[in-house]
Amino acid sequence: MDSVLAKLEYIIFENKETHYVVASFSQTNTYHLFTGAGRIVDPIEDQEYELSGEYIRHPKYGTQFKIESYKKILPTHEDAIIHFLSSDAFPTIGKQTARQIYELLGETCLEQIKEDYSILYQIPKLNQKRIDIIKKGIEEFEGFNDTYIQLMKFGLDDRKIRLLEDTYKDKVLDTLKENCFLPYYEIYGFGYKSALKLADGFQIDKNDNRRLDAYIYETARQLAMISGNTYITLVSLMERCKGATNEDIQASLERLSVQKSIHIEEGKVYPFSLYDDEISIASHLFEHIFEVESVDEMELEQKIKEVEFSYAIEYDEEQKKAIRLFFEKSFFILNGGPGTGKTTTVKGILNICRSFFPDATIQLCAPTGRASKRLAQLSSCDSRTIHSLLQWNKDDNTFAKNEEDPLEIDFLIVDEFSMVDTHLFAQLLKALPRYCRILLIGDEDQLESVGPGKVFEDLIASHICPIIHLEKIFRQSEGSGIITLASQIRKEERCFYEDGVTFIERDAKDIMECLDEIVRNKDMDNLQILAPMYKGVAGIDAINVYMQALYNPQSNSKSQFRVGTTVFREGDKVMLLKNLPDDDVYNGDIGSIVSIDTVDRVNHVISVDFGNTIVDFSSDFLYYLNHAYCISVHKAQGSEYESVICIVEPNARYMLEKRLLYTAVSRAKKELILIGNQPLFEKQVKLKQKRIRQTTLVQRIKSYQGGLENASKRS
């Protein structure tokens, strides 16, 4: 029987009569997420438990931890010291070593070490390098005090305590006693659950308005993130907020509005900055609509011909129109699917722009690292992620580049723009000088941004600027059937599987065997498997386990490290799950594990080669990394692969719709293999989105435009 320390993240199912619970847990120290099922009386979300049981494989839901018994873990003074010594302030010092120090030196161990660090030589197997780490950590970190201990006992981790101390300095407890929910509204990274721990710790009454306000705000925030809407209707919010009367909700919204946590307008509730973001986009857009310096038309036509000769291509009339528009207008949109010539059009624009404006600064960018790298390769120009361009600070979610310190660029070209959400576009526009000209490139049929909004669609619908729709398919080489199929999906025509496209019909239980037959002789570097969902017998998690065993089996020559049920092994293909701007790698970047160094029995360092840099991960592996033999369609957006295998099976039916399948199909360049249920695929590619995202950006743009026109008439 296994024993696991884990935090209950959220309850999936609960039978209050039998106390049978199915919940999502994250293993302490590793962030390994797993599903646990068993009897727990009055389960509490965000509570740490010691679970006893075993991992079993459910035929439908995959691997689960069968809970035989449990007990709550309550923090003590000893826990606080051990947690502190194994925190980020002491890299490579794990809980086992921290516990050894505590057991040998006692509760005054920190004071003893600070007074005479040579006392650490008494700790068995503690080398000089790690002694120096502990000495430096204690010298530099003064945070372990009564405040730290009390907040630890409330259930906060080291990261949250640091956030509080960095923000409120030596007035942490005074601030929290006055309003323990304040950090939830003021500090990026300090969430609702942490605020509830403080409220429970300070024994805030269950009926206190501050609890209700935080609950209402969190519900609105979650609704916006889940739905992708920039606002929540008052009706839907009231339906979602259980246990509160409509009068209580109205009163709470008024208080939240006064403190500017939300904005309310015509029955619409805008959480966090989404109202301001839409207003900001509308106003800043018009700063980039202006008369441009004209170029000689005859000379432009000549240069278009020179580009055609240089690249051995022939532009169609729409492509030529797009090139001309770039030099006639300060802002325009280029929209088109795969194979319609967007890249060759942009190549021509860049070539000619350098000729006409040799001293101008031209900046290319994209929302993801992979999309940016692909843009740089295709255009032979420097390209950056939008976050990198704006000098994003991941600690407080701020951007160094803004109205006060704008970018110094003359032309901005943004690729994969359908992936850009409302907040990011607002920040980008704020950082642009007024004289900057803009070209946005995207595909309106692809998946929308992960964050709230549908900016690309809204800009097209607003008719604020010229739009070129490229529709003619140019690629007729290897894999041309992929482009044809994507076009058939866009136009909702009958689907054909030819010229690089294959559909293999299999039941869900037979998909693994089919994958084995297909991939055994393929190069994983040029192959990507896509699936719509993580769980299930043919889900992303199960496929990754199978592919690892096939492509990178256990070997005495390869180091490996187990985190929960996940095994990281040298040679594994992995994906980054967080933005790390300091290392110039971003969420969605794919790399390979080049080494796993064992510091001790508990602590490891995993080094991942992302192509342009090698990054070391010394803790929280599952917070940062996941296997990438198979990834979700959302994670693949912005990338292209030589070969793509896409899983289409009935258990994922509720996720399959036109946008997602179109995006999956269009990731392949030369070979596309669809495995699963063909009738289901052909039905779901005609399924429009079940929910259209609710935004008011078009309304803002038109309103702002009307105001400018009225002001012009009056003048």
C-alpha cells in the first residue's frame, strides 16, 4: 500500500450520504496531479491529506489513486522550519535534509546556523556546496519570524508568504488583520484559496461581507476564463452563485465596483481589467490610423516583380493587393488559411519595405515562442514573442514597455494573431509609438485565444481597417491533400482523404495498437501526435505513457526520476508549461531531456534542451514540464509539423467541433493521419461553436469611431 502526501485541489464528485469522493489532488512538493477516489468525510478543498492506498487503472477514466484511508495534515512549528529550509531560498535542499537538520539541532536550528554555520558539518552526508547554500539562504533571507510561522500555520506556502512580505513589508499581519482579502485583489499570484486560508486563520465570520465579495469576484473571474467572455451577464452570475440571494449579490457587486475590482454596465459584469482593456484597444487603435508617406506606384510594381523573380513565385491579385495596402495604409489585416500564401506575401512586404525604408525599424512578433521561431525561419528576420517584446515580468504580470516607455519601432507585424487575447493586445497597443504602422496576420477559422476575448474576429467585424482575405490555395506539392481538407472544413464541404491524408478507423480501445504500428519506424522529432482530451484510454496522458515506453524505454544507460505516476527519463520529449522570459523559453516550447542529475535520494535536477538554450529545473517538475509525445490541439496552435497524427474518438465528442478539428488538421505540413471514428469526424467538422464568446469590443470601436467623427464635424 502506498502513502501519499497531497493537497485536495477540487472535488469532482461527492456523495454526502456515503462520503464517497472523487477529487483532483496535487502531490506535495512535486505538483503531480492525480485523481483520487475513496471515502473522505467532509472533504476540504486546498487541505493537505496523507492518503493511503494504491494506484489502479480504471477502464474508462485511466489511472486513479484508490483511497483506503486518510488523515488531515495540520502544520506545526516543526513543519514551518522544514518547509522553510526546503523552499526556493535553498535550492537542492529537500525535505529529507531539512528534517535531518531539525531533528539534530532542534527548534533553534536557524539561530544556531546563523550564529555559527560550521554546526552544519554535524549533519550526515551534507557536502560543502550544500552547506554554502544553506548559509547563504539564511544570511539573505530574514523572513523566518513569528509572522512567517503564523502564516505557515494558516496553511500558506513559502511563495505566498514571500508575496505578502514583498508587498506589505513589516506590516503584513497588521494589513491582514484589517482585511485579509486585500492580497487577493492587490497581488498577482495570490489566489482566492489562499485568501480563504487567511480568513479561516483569522476566524472571519462565515457571513462576513468580505467573504461574499471575494466569492462573487472569484465566480465572475472563473466564468470569464472558462467561457472566454470579456463580461458576465448579471443573470448568469446570479445563477452560478449558490447560497446568496440576488439582493446580497447586487450589494456585493456595488462594493466591488466601488473598489474598482469589477466594472458594471447595462447588466454586464466585467471582471479584472477587461472593461479597461476593451476601452484601451478602441482608443489606441485609432492612433495608428493615419495618412502614410506615399511610395511611387510604378516603383512599387517593379519591386513586386523583382520579388517574384527572386523567390521564383507569381503573386495572385489578392496578394499583390495586400502588398500595395501595406504601403498605402497604416494599419491592415491579412487573413487566410494554410497554403493561401500568407508567408510569401509577408516575405515580399519585408523585402520591399527594407528597400523603401532602409532606416526604419521593422519588428516581427507572435504570441508564442514556437510561432515566433517559425516566423523568423520563414521570413529570415528577427522575431520575438509579444511577452518578450514588451519585457514582461512574470512575478507581478506587468510589462516594462508601455505608454511611459514605448517601443521604438516603425513597422509592427504580428503573426498568429487569432491567439492574442484582449489583455495582451491592450498592453501591446499601449507600448507602440503613435507613428508605428501595424500588420496583423491570422486565420479567423482557427481556435481563439486561451484568455478572454476574440480580438481577431472583432477587428474584422468592426471594419476599422482594410482586410485582405487570401483564399486561393497555392501548395500543390507533397501533402497538398492537407490543405485541401482544411479548405473543405472551412467551407463545410465534403471531406476527402488523399495526397498526404489518411483516415484509419479504429475503436478507442484499439487506438494504441494502431499508433504502435504507425509510429514504430517514424522520427519523433518530425512527428507530433494530437488529441483533444487528457483523460481516457486514448487520451493525451495514456498516449504519452505508451509512446515513452516505445520511443524511450527504461535503460541502465539513462537516468530517470519518478514524480507520482510520471517518469522523467533522459531522452524524453517534453513541453514547457510556463513562461520563463529570463531563459527566453515560453509556454508550449518543446525540448528534450538531456540529463537528470541526482543531488540526493529526493532532489534532482532535470536539464532540458529547447534548441536555443538549455534550462535546468531543480524542483516542481510537474509545474513546469509535461511529456510531449502527444499534446493538446490548443498547445499545438502556432506550430507546424512534418507529420501529424490526430486522435478522433467518441469519448472526446463534447470537445470536437469545427475550429478545433480545423486547427488540428492545419498543423500538418506533409502527412496527416486521422485515427478514430470517421463518421464522427465528418459530423463534428460541421459543428459550429456551441458558445459564441461574448465581448463588447466591436461596440467600443464603433462608439469611439463615432465620437471622433462627431468631433471632426464640430471642428
